[in-house]
Amino acid sequence: MHKPLGITGISPFAPANSPEYQQWRAARLENAEKAAGWGFLQIRDPKNLSAEERAEVLRRCDATNFALYQFTPNDDESDTRDSLRRLADALNLGLPEGHRSAGEKAIVALTVSEAPSQRGYIPYSRKAINWHTDGYYNPPDQEIRGFLLHCGRDATTGGRNQILDHTVAYIRLRDENPAYIDALMHPQAMTIPANVEPDGTTRPASVGPVFAADRDGNLTMRYTARTRSIEWRDDPLTREAATFLRDLLMAGDPLMIEAKLKPGQGVFNNNVLHTRTAFDPDETGNHSRRLMYRVRYFNRIGS
Ligand SMILES: [Fe+2]
């Protein structure tokens, strides 16, 4: 068995650690079950996150890798962006990634777009987005570890998000076959081939594991359920593990959370597995009022 980079003997999810793993497993499943009843944390003033609110966000993110929240919606886009950056700052997220679609305050507005740099990209369409974690095509030194998704305007129909703490996906795989974990922690488990970006630059191929430990020993996940433009390591167990995971996500896990974010609602998260359903199919042309703000970081929430 190879020793995946960053997985130390003290990691509770290290493949060889049985008693520690059993404890960790039980706690993660219990947290995920409880989280279904937690709802949206009310934030009184997003520009001044209180100590109590901050502690609750951190508690939830520590327990399940995400926290749903809400504050009074504001039609002023600039003010909303300001609120989101201040919230992120209060949660020690550091500097946001530089994204080619980033607008004011380095925040990306996810909305239906015909802009040349966005046309043809699913996030800027009304289409569903399959299970993934963000930035799975990034180089290893630009791993997305945390992000905020915030609703400015919701769709008339659809546009729901599903969320699954990736530690639960890890547990399901390990319960099925511990060797799946070894396969998916292999440094060459998943390759996203190089791609020519709309601005003409070439993004190099991204090669790496699905599951890994970050510099602080937290479990991270790099994943897409898409089947085009993705190469799994040429190994029967890797293919089997990838199929099991894909089937699990398609079938639905009882610990998944599903929500249609309303204006003013959002989710802080440590880059968990998530989807988006298709929306506004009846709108004519390529129109929808739906607007989601997204800002991504190389830090975890509260790191
Ligand atoms: Fe995403």
C-alpha cells in the first residue's frame, strides 16, 4: 500500500488507523444527521459578524464542513458584495482566488450569460450541474478549500442546490471497500486533461488524488461526476471506486441536504460536494433572473 502524501499516522481517516477511524466515522455521521435540523443561521449584520454568530458558523463547519446562513437581502449588488467579503474576512478566509469571471470585490456573479468568456460554460447557463467540488481542475498549489455561495435572486422554478459533506462520501466508500480509499488517494487517481480557455491560454492538465489531507490534516476532496474530459487512473479498482461513488451520488444519500437558496441566503463551506438543478426551463430565450454570488478561497472557513 502506498502512503498518500499528507496522510500521517495520526490522521483519523488514515487507511491503517482503525480505532481512531471508527470514532471519527461515528462522529461525522452523527453530525451530518443532526445538521438536517440546523436550518439557516440568522446573521443580524453581515458587515459585523458577532462573536456568537461566528462561533456558530465555525461549529457547524467543523462538524459538517458547511453552514447555511441568511441575512436580510439587499438589492444593491455592490453592498451585497461588500457584505460577503466582510463575512469572509471575519471567517479568516484570506484573499480570494483570482478568477477570470470575477467581478467587483473578486466575487463571481453566476447568472445566465452570453458573454464571450462565459457562453457555453454550464455555470452560466440554466442547465443542471452534476456533483463536484470546486476547482477540481486547479493545480495542487491552488486548491480551493473554502467558498461562499450566496443568493442574490432565485429562479422562478428549479435552481436548487444539493450538498453532501465529502467526509460522508469517504465513509460510504470505505464502508463498501477500504481498498477504494487507497485507489482514490493515489496521487494519479484523477486527471483533467489540459484545456484551452476562452481567453486563449491553456490550462495544463490537472493530475491528483480524489481524497487527500490538507496541510492541517483535514480531509479534502477533488472530484467531478462528469464523464467527459476526465481520465481515471487505468486500474480496475480505481474505475470500480469511481463508479461506486458516482452511483451513490446519483442514487442520493440520506445525509444529503437540499435547499433552494432564497435572496439573502447562502452557504459557507469547506468545498463540499454539491450540485445545482436546472432552472427556469419555461423562460423564453436564454433568460433567467437567477443570480448567485460565489467567492472562493485557498483557506478553510475559520482557518
Ligand atoms: Fe461548484
